[in-house]
Amino acid sequence: QVQLVESGGGSVQAGGSLRLSCAASGMIFSTAALHWYRQAPGKLREFAATITSGGSTDYGESVKGRFTITRDNDKNTVYLQMDSLKPEDTAVYYCNTYSTLYRKNFWGQGTQVTVSQ
């Protein structure tokens, strides 16, 4: 089965930066689109960023211009570089992909990001 493992979360002050990583296994990584979502306490899970197999990217409005998604197919890893962080970016960040083999979505366990004033 597909396994996604996020890392890189932590606590940072407003204006700071963090880089999240998501290591994937059990899939043909280079052919997959990968996504980052986030969920703040008491709120619905929200789309943050996506990168296609060809490297095209898209971002949620709330992170556009501050976050950058990249991928390293040699390392089977997708990254989310988060700059100019704001307290409202505080959330659990999840990596996601859809497997055409298993015909289902797979999620990582999430990594906590906390941004303080």
C-alpha cells in the first residue's frame, strides 16, 4: 500500500519559514500528483498546494505567493516551503495522493505547524 510520511513541522514566529517534507513509498512516485492540505482546529481541511507529475503547481488563495511546492523524484519526496508565515497558518499539514492502482486516496499522519505572534 501507499505510505506517506510527513516531517518538518514545528513552532515558529510570525514572518518565519519552515520546510515540510513528505516521503512516499509503495507507489510509482514520478507519475503521481501530490498535494498538501491543512486543517486548523475547529475548521475543515483546506487545500494548500498541488504539484503534478510534470511539475505544474497550484496553490490555495490563502498561501499563494508565500508557499512553494516542489518534488524530488529521485528521493520520492515532495516538499512545501513555507515563507512569511502567519498565525493563521497554524494547522496540521497533510500530504495526499490518489492511487490509480488502489483507486483510493492516501493521507499521511500529518505534521503540526504552529505560528506565534
